[in-house]
Amino acid sequence: MLVNMKEMLIKASKEGKAIPQFNINNLEWTKYILEACEEKKNPVILGVSEGAIKHIGGYITTVKMIEGLVEDLKITIPVVIHLDHGSSYESCVKAIDAGFTSVMVDLTKQPIETNIEVTKKAVEYAHKRNVSVEGEIGHIGLTTGEAIYTEVDDAVKYVEATGIDALAPAVGSLHGIYLTEPKISFERIRDIKNKTGVPLVLHGGSGIPEDTLHRAIYEGIAKLNINTALQVAWAKAVRIFLNENTDIYDPRKVIGAGEKAIKDLVNYYIDFLNRGRD
């Protein structure tokens, strides 16, 4: 069942839990994630970056692939098709018109006035079509750089001006493999959640310690994005398989060698995120 993510995030936020966003990169990864989430009866957000969309073949191909898997695999859980880090109004429109049920507007490298203007325009287009919108304020960088923190007043201004359904603030997390332990600001999460009232999203969830994630969810994170952890786990499993099976050349067997690694990680995050407030 394809849905937008607004209601599931509101529900998760009230329950002190978080919904996972697992980024997909091809048909096989999508299949593995859907199967694992269906077995757990856990709603899922399938994040698709613009790079992944290009790799898969385009916006329409991405949607049709997911729709086909949902039907053929008899998936009954709520599934969100979410544009991750949409870099322009035009990319959001393409995604919405193709059938994405949710989009993210990421114009954090632009002045806040431009970010607000474009995000508001995207929200107006999306909401008329029952599509949810995630916005970002305060740039979430790479683990090779320094953490940045969103100003609370900027977050309030952004949410009130745009009408977004979920907010991704910069609270100390980063994209990629952490070289040092991330410095998550729980106070910043709490203040932004209390003053904006919208569900919050934590990008760069891979590699953050359990106790840190648990506290972040307690303070207001309702959506956790996981991408790098899946990539690392899959690549490790496939390397081991190829080293042990040098005569194998069937791509189905090569790609499939990482199935268990992905499903194990998906199951781990589902169980963790459903722990709720202790």
C-alpha cells in the first residue's frame, strides 16, 4: 500500500518511536527491504536519491519498479516512495508527477530566503496531490567535515513559512562513515521539536551509537535515514562471496550474496526503532 509519510511520522512521534528510511539503489535492494519489512509488519520509507534515480533509469522507472514489487510480493504494509535530497523544485515536480508519495527539498546551500521560497512552492504543489514534504534547514554535511547545527529560530521561521510535514535539522549527524563519534545535540533536537511541532528527521543515521540514537528519538526524532550502513554491509558480504567463489559469474548470485546482510540490518533497525521510550 503506497502512502505519504505524514500520518505515520505523526503517529511515531506521539509513541516515541521512529520510522526507518532505507535508501534503495536497485531492484534487488528494494525487494530485500520490502520483504524484510513485510515480515516484521513494519511501515517503511524507501528513500531514493537523484543519483539512484538516474542509476535505476528515471523517475517513472523507479516508481513502476516499486509498484510492481509491492504487487507481486503482496506487500500489505504502508510503503512511502520518497525523493531523498531533492535539489530543486523541478526535481520534486518530476518525482511527484511520476508517482512518488513524498519528496524532500534540500536547498540548504542556498540563502534561507531562497530555501523558504522554493520549499513553499514545492509544498503547495505536493499537498494538492496528497504528497508529503520533508524540508531541511542547516546543512547536513559529510563525515569528512565538521558538524553543523541548525539555529532554532531559523527552524521555526522555515517551518512556519513553508508548511512542511517533516523537518531535517542539522543536529550533529553527518552523511557517510563516521571517523569520530558524532556529536549529536539533544538539546537542539528538543528545542526544535518543541518550538516547531513537526516530526523531525535524522540524516546520517548509519554508525551512530545505539544509546545516542535512542536519546535522539526520545527528544523528537521520528524518522531515521539509513543508507551507508546498508552499502557497507552488502559490499562486505559480496566481497567475501566473490573471494570464496572465484568461478561464479552469474550476476544474480553475486548481487544476491548480499541479501542476508541487508535483511539482517533492516531487521536490526526495525527492532531498535520500535523500542520506544523506555
